[in-house]
Amino acid sequence: MIRPDPGPFGGRLARALGRWRGRALVVAVSGGGDSVGLLRAMHGLASGLDLTLSVAHLDHGVRGEGARLDARFVADLAAGLDLPFDEGHWRPTRPGHFEADARRARYAWLAEVARDRGAAAVAVGQTLDDQAETVLHRIVRGTGVEGLAGIRPTRRLAPGVSLIRPLLRFRRAEVRDYLATLGQPFRDDPSNADTARTRARIRHQLLPGLAESYNPRVAEALARLGALASAASRSLARRTRALARTVVIEATAGGVVLDRTRLARLGPFERAEVIRLAWRQAGWPEREMDGRRWRRLARLADAGPRRLAVGLGIEAEVFGDRLILGPARPTLAPWPSVALDLPGSVAWGPWRITATLDGSAPGDERIDLDRVEAPLIVRAAEAGDRFDPLGLGGRTRPLADFFRGRRVPRLDRASVPIVADRRGIVWVAGHRIADRVRLTDATARTLGLRLDPAPPLDRDPRLRTNGRAIFEDMAPQAAKSRERILHQGLALMSRAGLGGVTIGILAEQVGMSKSGVFAHFRSKDDVQIGLLDHMAEFAGSFVIEPALAEPEGLPRLEALVRNWLGWAGRAGLPGGCPVAAGMFELDDVEGPVRDKVAAMEAVWRGLLSSLVARSVELGHLNAGLDVDQFVWELCGIYLSHHAAQRFLRQPDADARAWTAFRALLDRARRVD
């Protein structure tokens, strides 16, 4: 087919395509007038701009014979232009979600085509009329400044691939006129005229009505509004990113952690924008998040302890000086009551409660055994419970009021062990004993009570959730002394590094005396090693245990790496993985803490090696794969991710690390 002179239309388009001179481009063609016009014009300009073009068409699986005719038309058009052609097929799977699912599928497929073709960008045929319709649609639906910006001329489609819209300054009528001069036919999609769809009513009724009755150039006016809003949005985005660097502690698919104190210093609008940015960095869907929901989240900066269902499977929780967003936890029924022998020890939920008659045994509380009316049970709080806390002189109060005074979040109260006898509550574990069982001068026999976190394998399996274990969500005062030190010490170690954790600093953080901390840890090295062991348990719960539930081989390896990326943020460690940080911090420091970190890293690399080797055995990876080299490169990806996320604060660190891992897998599958 002869390349026609593109004329003034082509001259304007050439300026829009100037930055892509000498590059390979994929042109997405549906068969409609806009995309066909774009293809014909780009084909006419290709030699002058040294463009290498190919054509791509995706069948969305809903129009039957009409869709097949569209595909044939585009294929014939590409052949007539002597251009390579790619055809894809997709089928909808979720009723009521066609538009969103089709858009995601279309762009994902186009990105694959572009990578396979070595193309720098994918060009689509949206026009100024599409921009006007989009801006007006968002105004009608309700939007903010970013929504008013409408369609962006260029955006990132995939790593190394852009999505470009060269016709965004052209009216649809101009494109049709250009096609008419060529005598080039195109196909109309009947669904574009279906006024049962909001977009079609805007196109065929609302915009023409506004043009006829108010402003003949309303489409241009709406496009200008979009351009102004886009400039304002970019300025706002720069401001929001600067604020987010001081407020957002972590933002991954598994959870978002915000500094609530710093968030509260911002105005309501700025708060909402920072939360929106963190939400986007986590990769969560925004489509159903309207202004009302963003404002509700912003108000949590001033709230007391509470949990809020945001929607879309996400919940928000105010916890101390943090605002945490993450996948909603399942609602668990209370754990059943269990008998506690005297002496004896029993697991209940995430806890182990021990009763001892040995007066020298370590414990959290000691009570008068002769004032206990056996048997003892461990149970959850019940409606109507009353309690005579030590210090109130025997006066009782509702247990709910006691919890409120202790600032235990409502949804966490069912996880606080209640030790009771025949008369009622003896001990609200981790908080206070009843006044009636206190030690007195007349006490002859004592009973020691101790609360410990149950080892992970002893805990109720319902506690193993995606992202956050219920144990980690409980109020800090519900843990015994050593556990409280470790729990808060982990966050300190994550922020300040191993060297920033000393007995004095830790005592100040926990609100204990130095001698109190020294009773559990005899030296600074002892504290740091204890924290590393505690962190290893956390990592096992967040990274390893969920992955081991996946099938052997590549599915298990992929799950482990997916859990590994950003796990520290989901575990509430604001400074990232302490082992990753420790390898840099301790690289030239000899001693037991360095030896501990090195041993932990060696064990971890051994686990990775075993999973990779098993993937090779099962035929999921190339039989000739160098397992040690694969693990070496994988650990390099993680350390680069740690630096990008923690030091450079790059919001796309997770996505880039995952892309690097997928590329490593692709090479490992390839047979040379």
C-alpha cells in the first residue's frame, strides 16, 4: 500500500511523535475509526521518523461474530500496510466487572506484545473527545483534582514500555476527515451507541446538548480544564511525596504503616492525599475509594485506639502512635475455656498460662492460694463480667470499663486471657489480679501465675493470618515483662539498628528501670541476640509458614519470595529487616552479634537453596541451573530492594524487586 502524504494532520501528529523517533512502537487497533486513523497516519510518518511499527488487536470475547470480523479487518489492514500483526484473545470471568477487567487484560497483553517486539511504547487512539468525555464523566460521578486531570498523554505501562496517546489533541471529527481523504473504511462498535451505558449517554446526549445550548467548544474547554488540573495535580503530587517521606513508615501489598503523630500535624486534605499515596504504593484498588472514605481515614489521625472497616477487604487500626492499614482480619469466635491445674500449664489462644506452687519460680503475679476457690479456668471475657482490681479496696467495676481504662482496643479484648475461679475473675492476665486474692500478712501459701506467648506451633491455627498475627496486635501491656521488652525492642532495633539498642535505651522505651531489663538480659550483646531470635520467630510466621502451605517446587519458592519482600513492614518493623540492615552495620565489627547475624543469613540461604534445588528436581527450573548462583543473585535482589525502600524511599521498590525476581526465574527456566 502506497504511503499517502499525511498533510497538516500528519504534520501535527509528527510533532507529537517526535520523541519516539527511531524507536519501535506497537499500535493498538480495535478496528474503530480513531485507532485505524492513528495507524494510517503513523504508517505514513514511519519512514520520516524512522519508526518500526507493528499492529496489535485483542478480542475481548463478548461480541461473537462481530469480534471475529473486527479481528479479520485489522489483520487485513496490517497485511495491506506490510506490518507485523499480533492477535490476542481474552474472556471475561467476573459478571459486573467487564470494563475494569477488560482494561487490565488489554493493557497487560499489550505490554507483553511490546516486550516481545522490543517496542518502547504502545500507541492507542484516544482523542480530545475521549478526554472531554472522561473529564465530564468524572465531574458527574464526583472527583478531585487528580480525577479532573483526565487521560494522561503518556504513562508507564510496564518496565521499559510506555503507553502513549498521540491523538489526544485531535478532535474525533478530524480523524474521520483524514480517513475520508484516504478512502479508508473502519468498523463501528455497536456498544459505543448503547445509551444504557453512562459513557455513551455522555457522548451522544450530554456533550452535544452542552455544545448546542451553552458552548460550541465545550469539548476543548473540558480538555483545557483537564490540562490545568493535570498541572495542579503534578504540583500537588510533589508536595504529597515530600510529606509522605516523613509520615509513611511502610507501604507494601501486605500493609501500610503511618506515623500517626506526624500525620495529625497535617491538614485534612493533606492527610487524605498522603494516605491515598500510601494506598497506591501498596497496589490496592482505588476505584471504589470515594472522597468520603478518604476523609474517614484522614480523621483517624486524631482518633483513640480503634479499628475501622474501610471496605475492599482493607481495615484500618489506630495503635499507639501508628495508623495501620492492611487486609481485614477474620473475626474469630472466642477460644473455649480450659482448665488450669494447680500446679499446671495450659495453652489458650496465642498464650500459655502457668500456675506454680514453687515460690522461687519466675512469674508475673503471686497470689494467696487459700483465697482461691478451685478449680481455675482460663477463658475469654464475657458480657457482664465484673472485677475487683487490686488497688480499689475490694470495689468492683465492669471489666469493660477496666479494659477501657487500660486502653485495650475493643476487638482485642477477646484475646486477653481471663483466669477465674468459682467466685469470678482472679487475674486479667498481663494486667492486674483481683484484690480479693492479694498477698497479706496472713498469707500462708502462695500461687505463682505467669503469662508467656505460646510457641508458634502451639497456637490456635486461626491465628496464622495473611499479614499480621493477632498476637502482634494485642495491647503492649498484655505481655509479660520479657515479652514486652522484646516486642518494643524489635521496633527500636528496626529504627535505630542493632547498635542503637542498649539496656539503658531499651529500659527508657519500655518504661522499666535498667535493673529490670538487666534481670532478663545480662549485657548489650545478650539483648541484641535475644531480639534477633525474637525477630526470627516473627519472620517464620510472616514469611516461611505461609509459603510451606504451597505446593512443593516453584509455587513454594515464589510464595516465599513474595512474603519475603516487605515482610518487616507487615510485621510492624518500621525500619525494615534487621538482618538486612545488620549485614551492613556489622560488616567490619567482630563479636557474638555479628556471628549471630551471619549464622541467621547462612541458615536463610540454605533454606533458599533447598527450595531452588527442589524446583530443579521437579522440573520447574532448568536441570543445569547453578543453584548457588541463583541464590546469590536472589539475595542481591533483596538487598537492593532493602536499600531502595529504606534508604532511597522508592515507592516502586516492591514492584521492581518482583520484576527482577521474575526475570531471574525466566533465565532459570531457559534451556541454553
